[in-house]
Amino acid sequence: MCQPTRCRTCGRTTWRGCGRHVAEVRAAVPADQWCPGHPDAPRRGIAAWFSRR
């Protein structure tokens, strides 16, 4: 199940979880409070470690 969480980059609302219920999470959050995504932001966590070069 997906649930809202705070974006570490901008502080707006984003989601965490399985990815199947993102639409339900977005429906409960005003559009101006939803994180637009940050493709150029540096990665964090274990995924960043595995993708190092």
C-alpha cells in the first residue's frame, strides 16, 4: 500500500510504497503541494551506492 511522505529535496508531498496506489495518494494531496520530481538530484541510500562508477 502506498502512503504520502515528505520529499527530502523540496519538502513537498510525494509517495512511498509499492507504486500501485500512487493515484490514490495524489488524489488526497492538493496539486500545488505535490512534489514535481527531481531527476537531477543526487541519489541517496543503498541504490546510490550500487549505481556508483
